[in-house]
Amino acid sequence: MGLFCVLNRSASVSSSTHNSKTQSTALFAQDFKNPVANFYHKVSCRFLSFKADSEQLGSHCSCLDNNQVLDFPGGKVAFTPEVRFLFGSTEERIPCYRVLDDNGQLIENINFTGVSKEIARKMYIDMVTLQTMDTIFYEAQRQGRISFYVTTVGEEAINIASAAALTIDDLVVPQYREPGVLLWRGFTLQEFANQCFSNRSDDCKGRQMPAHYGSKKHNYFTVASTIASQLPHAVGAAYSLKMDGKDACVVTYFGDGGSSEGDFHAALNFAAVMEAPVIFICRNNGWAISTPLSDQFRSDGVVVRGQAYGVQSIRVDGNDALAMYSAVHAAREMAISKHTPILVEALTYRVGHHSTSDDSTKYRSINEIELWRSARDPVTRLRKWIESNGWWSNEAESDLRNTVRKQLLKAIQVAERVEKPPVADVFTDVYDVLPSNLIEQEKFLREAVRRHPQDYPSDVPL
């Protein structure tokens, strides 16, 4: 909790109100499945919040009479004789929480959640694995072996460290740059390869674009390319966890470009009003494909938008694995115990191209890219820290990289040899019994393949 109180300007202002709401939430926690009780729960929460705000304002404005204060939903509002506008932005920016400096050394007097040797090593191993997987799958796309790929280069710490701070019971609603979360949860390299090659062993049955993963057993919702559409879904899922009294939360990811979509604003307001245990993690990497931050918004990044919706927020160094772990660990505890949404803005940089369909050197300098690739690499930073603790060595590094590369190359070879899903899979898994229009379409497709085999892949079974 201290982590957020130090860095979140709104936390201290609303603490007394939030404590009152927390008490009322606890009173009604057993009645979430009862719609009537849930209704009175919401009314009671807001009534207590109103009382708390009134009492707080009264202590500051005891000298004001009723003509100088407006009773309004949410609390009393003092009148002022001055024409005073809120600043659109200020010169002082929201600070960024950090644990490790660029050389992998702990910052003095830092407040962070301790990480064991086992967790720290696994975090680093998975970050290296993710980095290597990106390199090999990117090359496979360039060789024409898969049709598309999107990398996470430069954002490995956000993926792995945030996943490490969660439990398997927490639901993940990703964008498309979070395969590291799946990797942490046990999704195998062979499963990654099967999905990218869209073969019969792919759990998605070849229906998704490559790198658009999904896994029910890992509580990882299937990726959708539509920007920010996952955010309202995540809030709804979080509210259902709250109603069922689950000791879990929902975590959803998006980029800075996603914060410019209407779904982002709807989701934050929805989450705040319904007090849903959801963590919004924004990967602010400076670019929405080719659109820089300066062309997206004039606010101080994304973190201040949470405050506008009444959502506790924090800005974190997204290239610092320990900072990400600490922030998400604290956010999870708050989200579940206090039934509240949290917004985490992770400042990072997309070192790779947006996808294999993009050439980022057309809109940003190579020098800028190389600066972040070399001087601010999150993988190298974490390695320096675990080495300083005596938890890693050059021999372990060499063995890891050689082993992971061999495993990935083998996984690709296996995936390429597995046949594609049958044509019938295009039409199944939506209806229990196929409607007549889909039966008609399937017949039409099969006939088209027979009549024009040269226009269809030869390795797709009919």
C-alpha cells in the first residue's frame, strides 16, 4: 500500500473516503450473488462515501455557512469568488517508480517487494527465452514459413515481471504483445510454435493470426487484434470474480495507442463505478505504430487519466523487472482486498518493429532505437542484478541461450510437419448444431476447393 501512497497523488487525498468505502464493502461482501443485497451495497457505499467527503470538507471549511457550500452527490463542494480553471497540464510530471538503475544496482532507500533467488532466476530465464523466441519466429516469418509475427523486444520485463506477481487463478486479458505471461504460466515452446504455424495441434485450430494466442487452462483469454476492445471485457470478468467472492483479480494489457480508444475510457469508468478488481497495465512504449505520443495526447502520459476516473494509479519504469514486480504485486493485493481497479503505466520502448508488416526506421531514427536496445535493455539490467547476488554466471548464460535456441528450432521443425486443421473446423465450435446457412457455406467451400485446387493450400485436409 505504501508504494502507491508515495507515488499516487490521489491516494492521500481520497484515503479517508476510501477507508469508509472499504468498510462498507466488507459488510456486504457475502451478498454479491443476491441482486437486491448488491443494490443496497452500492447505495450504502455511496452514502458512506458522501458522509466521509462531507466530514472531510467540513473540517477544512468549518467557517463556511450553508450559502458557501453546495450539497452535491459525492460530497460537499465549497464555492469560490475566483474564476479559476484547472490546469490542463503542469510542468511537474508524475514521478516514475524504479528499483534498479540502468546498471542493475539497487537505488538507495527504495521500497520494493523482495524476490527470492528462485523467482529471480526464473524471471531472467523466461526473459531470455522470450527474447530468443522473438528472434527465431521473426526470422521464420522473413523466410516465409509463417505469415505474421509481433515481437516484445524491449518489453520483456513488463511481460515476465507482471506475470510473476500474479497467481494462476488471476485472469489475463491480453493485447497481442504479452506472450511472456503465457510463457511464465507454463505454455510450452511447442505450443507457441503450433499456434504460429496454425497446425492441427494448435488449440485455436488455426483460426487465429500467428502470435494471437489463447489458453483456457492458463486463464489467458484469446488475443483479439482490435485495439482496446479487451478492456471492457476485462472489467466485466473482474466484476464476476467479485460477485463470486473469488480471491483473484483480472489483469489486462494495452499500449499507449489503446488509451486513445473510447473503450479505454469506458472501461476505466466502468471499473471505478462497479469497484471491480482489475489491474490495467499500459505498456507506454512511445509509439502507436508510427504515431508518436506528441500526436496522441497532451496529458502527462496515461497515468493521470486514472485519477480523472477515480482509479488509483502509478507510473513505473517498465524496463525494471523488480519495479514491475513490486508494483503489480501491490496492485493485486489492493485490487482484491479493497475491490478497486488499479492503473499501472509502464514506461518502456518498443525496440522492434510494430510487427512484421512494419518498418519503424521510416518514422524514427536508428540511433534512438539502438540507445534503448543497448543502454536500457531490461534483460541486461536484470542479469547484472542477479549476477551481483551470485545467482548467475557466464556459464549459465551460455548454456541457457544454446539450450533455448535448440529447443525452439526443434519446435519449429515439429510444427511444420504437423498437418493443418481440416476444413470442417472453420464452421464448428460456435453452434451445438450447425444452422442451415453454415451447412450451405461448408458445402460451397468444399466444392470450390475441388473445382479450383490450385487456389487453395494443398495441405489443408478436406
